Amino acid sequence: MVENWTGTGASSECAEGVHGEEYFWWAIVQVYLQIEWCVKNVAMSIS
């Protein structure tokens, strides 16, 4: 997913940024969405 994003004509600066702070936050968002999805599935299966 990250490779595709950096491969869309982004400059080398952007590519480096993804591996730094931006990638850190991107990873946190991915984990958060994964947890949210799991919580919704569990909530639906319980109700």
C-alpha cells in the first residue's frame, strides 16, 4: 500500500517522509481502524 502511494509520482522527499513520522502515524491509523473493525464485529455478534 505504501509502495503504491510513493509510486504515484511522489518526490523522493515524500517517500522519505513516509518512512519517518508520517509512516508512524499512518501505522497508528491502520491499527486503530483494525481494532475499530474488530470491536464492531464483536458487538454485532453479541447483540
